[in-house]
Amino acid sequence: MPNTLAPFNCDVAIYDFDVDTEIFDLGRFHKETGLPSGDKSWSTIFYARQKLTGYHVHFDGSAKGKEVRLSLKYYGRSVTRPRGDGPFAETAMEWLGSFFKKPKQLAWVFCRFSKPNRTWRSRFNLPFKVTMSGSAAEVVIDGISLDLPNNSFGAQHGWINKFSKELDAAVSLQRTIEFSAFKIEDEIPVYNGAVKMFVEEISEP
């Protein structure tokens, strides 16, 4: 699917894994990547194999003792087509999963959208004015965070910020990732559905 993030106005989708060496084969990771075993942190970018994929992936990680922290960040736009055998943006999650000793793993997911104001709005009044305690001065609240009720998306927290031309909506979720079956084009619609708990699409004026 070309331009996977753009049709949903998605800026970034981040997958964080906090695991240990009982689950993640750190030794094989160092061997296959060529990173010295003494390296305690690393960072690189995976670009898309296909010109129309429309995203690239930042990969960051660190190891401390037996604790391993891993992060894949999917950003819109991809301007470089890499040479070689990968990993590529399209295969980043599957590649990372090859070092896990289990086919599935729980991840913290954060996804942010920039929705145009002409077609999206908050499900409650935003912005709004409040009077500060001990003062007659009013301030305008143009953003807010929300603890979300139980839901089928696994979404736990949401954020909204209203700007002059867009409404930024973000959500954090807990998701079980099946590495070999992962497709970002299947995930983004789920996160878009989650933010619809607190923002809504409207007809263009």
C-alpha cells in the first residue's frame, strides 16, 4: 500500500520493547549486525525498498546488563532507496523479531496524527477558557490529556492539542506484536480508530 501513513495524517508510530536477554538474543544480534559486543547503545535508519512505500524507520536500542530496550519509529516520507539486502523499512519489524526467542511480544505503542481542522474536531469543547485560582485572569486551554476507558484497541492514554490549522491527536497503547505477520498498513487504521474515541471527522465546510 503506497504512502501508508499519509492517508491517515499520521506523523509517527513508535514501538517500544523492554525485554531481557532471556527473550532477546543479544549475542546473535551483535554477531549478525557486526556491532561490537561492547556497544551498549545503537541507532540507525531503515529506508524503504519500494519508492511508493512512503515511510522510513528509525531503529534505536540499548543494553544494560540483561535488560534490553528497543525502539522502532515509523515516520512518514521516504526519499532514499537503499541498496543491498536490507533490512528495509518494510521488513524492519520482521527483522527485529528474528532476534526474539518468541514469535510474539508485548509492545508499548505511541502514535500521533495531525488532523486538519476543517475536517476534524475534538469530541468536547476545545479550546476553552478558565479563570486561574486566586486571580481574575483567564487562560485558554488548547490541549489536554485523557485516561481512556477500557477498549478493544488496547489504548490507555490520549492527547489532544488544537492549533490554528490542525488538531494533533495522539494515543498510547499496549499491543501484542506478532513479528512475522506485522504490517504497518494494518496497524495504522487501528490507531486511527483509537483516537476517534476523543476526536471525530466532520464534513468539510
